[in-house]
Amino acid sequence: MELTKQGHACVRLAQDDRTLVIDPGGFSEEDAALGADAILVTHEHPDHFDEYRLRAAMEANPAAEIWTLRSVADRVAPAFPCRVHTVGQGDTFTAAGFEIEVHGELHAVIHPDIPRITNIGFVVDGSVFHPGDALTVPGRPVDTLLLPVHAPWNKVAEVIDYLREVAPRQAYDIHDGLLSAVAHPVYGRMLGEGGPGVGGAEHLRLAPGESTTVPAPAR
């Protein structure tokens, strides 16, 4: 399964001519969702959900469909009847041939005075987990964790403990759009051999547009 970083929290997964895009938001490339057969959106914040990018992808591919939580579905479903699906914690479904599990319910706490919104994460093919804006532990083994390294709602100690608890084989940075170039080596050191330890997970980073191959279970 090919994994491509599309900027900030957006990734593209491709296998056997099937393409799945997660969180094509305002910090990702304008064409981040184009060519997708299926799109997953974790929550309504504009760095994860950009209506322009979703509409462009849906109009470019009349067979494309979206799976997301209600706050996003209510905004895009009227334009695309029967192509937008509302999902939540515990749901499972097939999207463009990928097997998806939904984990999580709430966005991480930004500040006690800011109301929490809903947020869901997605396990793809039992292998790759995208938690959105939360440090959700999926409650099942995953080989590859898409790791939110920097946000108004987290600190590096929490990221380290989260990586230890999920215990993937490897973790790729996401949610890094607000970091300058000089910050990446600092996070790399803290989450790598120079840090306090992340339970043996290999910490990796893709630049926007860069791709790698991640394992997917045999079908």
C-alpha cells in the first residue's frame, strides 16, 4: 500500500488502482483530494476539512464518496446525495475496497474554556491509523501510526507517551504544517534515539508529496 503525505494532516493511500484520501484540509495541497475514489474526514476544523477541496474531488470523479462524522456530512451531503456517509465510533465499512474501522469520539482539549467538538479516527485495512485531532488509542494493534506531532492541543511529552501506548512498528509525522524547518530535527531527536524512548517504534517523516510503501494485510 502506497502512502503519500499531502501536507499537514492529509495523506493519500493507494493500492491496486484504488485511492483513499484522509483529511484534505486547507493546509494541504489544493489538489490533495483529486483522483480519490474515497475520502475520509476526521472532523470539521479547516486544516482537516476544506469544502472546496472536497467538492473539486467529488465533481471530478462522479463515483467518489465521502465518509465522515455528522458535523461535516451535514455541510456537504446536500450537494452530493447518497454519496456522503455519516459514521462514528465503532462503525466499520468498506470504502473503495479499503476496510475501515472508526475509533474515537472527541477532539483533544485545546483549553478548558473552548468547547470540545467531535473527532473520529480511521484504521485502514487493519494496518494504518489516522487519529485526527486526538490521541486516541485504537484498542487494537496497528503497524503504522500517523502521528500528530504538533498542535495547539498537545505537547511533546504527550506525543511520546501516546506513541508508547499505541506501540506501532513505525510512525509517520502528520499535523506538522505549523512547524518551521528548524523544528523537524528537534522533534526527530525527541521521538528518536536521542529522546526518552518511544517503545521501539521507528519514527519517520515524509515531506509533502513524498511517498513510501507501508504493509497491508493479505486479503
